[in-house]
Amino acid sequence: MAARQVLAAPRQVITSARQVLTKRRQQNFAFPYLLQVNGTTNDISVAAFNPTGNTGQSLTAWAWMKGDMAQTGRYIFGQIDFGASTNTRAWLLFCSLGGNLQVLLSYDGTGSTKNYLSTKFILDNFYHLVAFTWNNGTLKLYVDGEETPVTKLNDLAMTAITNFNAKVALGSGYSNGVVVGRFGGLLGHCGTAPVVATAEQIRDLFYEGVVSLSSTSGLWNTTEGSGTTLTDTSGNGRNMTITNGTWVTNTPRGARQGL
């Protein structure tokens, strides 16, 4: 009987841990609205700022999205203008041709110095939080709060992302200043920070909807629910202008399942 009583304690601890995780999964997501974009005429962007804080050595970027396989090759969130005379390729989260998360970084604005392909499929018509962190040479990709294994399609040495002021766009990119790569689906809460988020801080974003970073360079909570302005709540006044985006009350709780 004594031996059975000794074994009972670890079981209680395990049960308690499961209860904690269950409670975390069930907490209400903090941002009630998303933007529906059509993939043909949408443009959600803010002009002329450097989200790395002018050093290029650290950056965290993230966005909520929901799309299907029609969105392969489309852009989710980034600062990139292919072919521009001013060399404005910096960073981009987008959907690979296979439907996985892919991230591009450039150190000089002219090419893709880092090109990482995640193993995580994101075009399954479910909500996903996609993110990356950049830390002075180290690039990590995250889907739904967890770091993902990657295939390194291009992995040249670099310590800093291109340092410049240019448009940051949600759901598109640019080619010589013309909008390209438009995403068609749902887009939500997104942000940039000149610091490197920890794994736990990325989980906070996914499970809690909480931005626990020490600073942000742009933070768009998508809480407006109407209008053509996506307000920057970082304190930096970098509001995005919404062209052909429709507000919907569609909270991405369904993605927040499991650890």
C-alpha cells in the first residue's frame, strides 16, 4: 500500500501540469478582428521606417494569417521591393510553392542572403501565427508558437539585415514600387520589434495574444473593426493604410490547440 501511495504523487503532478496547459489553451485571444483581403487589389502598408532600429542586427516579426493553396508564392508580411533602384529587399514572410512558411532576408538589399523553408504547412485554411527572429547571424522560424525545422535553400554569411527606411506591408510586397504578391485570405495582429523574442515570448504571442517584448518598432493589433487605418500601438505612430481590406469578426482561437 505504501508503494502505491508513493507512486500517486507523480501522477498528481502530471495531472496538474496538464490542467495548466489546458487552461492556457482555453484563454480568450485578445484581438477580435481580422482583415479579409482579396488577393488582387489589396494594399495594407506603412511607408519609410526601419523596424530593426537602424542596426539590422536584431528583428522579430510576426503576423496571423489564414489561407488556402491558391496562396502559394504570396506574401504575408515584409519589407521588400524587388527590382527597385534603391535596393530595398530586407525581409519577407511568405507562402512557399508547397504551402509552407518561407522567410527571406537580405544583407545588402539586392538578393536573398538567407532563404529558409519551414517544414510546417500553413495553407490548410486554418489560422496560423507565423514569425521569425533574427539575431546577429541566426535566423529562426516559428509557426503557431513553436520553432520549426527548416531547409536552408540559401544560407550565406551575414550579421545584419539591410539597413534602410522603406514600406512595410501586410499581405503584399512590391516590384519597382508596384504592389505584387498579394495574399488572399485573412490577416490579423502583426508586429515588428528591434529585439530578439525568446521562445517563450513567441508562445505568449500565440497562446495568449500577449506582446511581452521589451520594445516594438511597429504593433498593429487589428482591434479597429472598421475604417481604412490600421493603428500602430507601439507608440511610434506608424499607422498602416488599408486599401481593399474588409473587417471581419473572426477570432483565430481555432489555431490555438496543443503545444
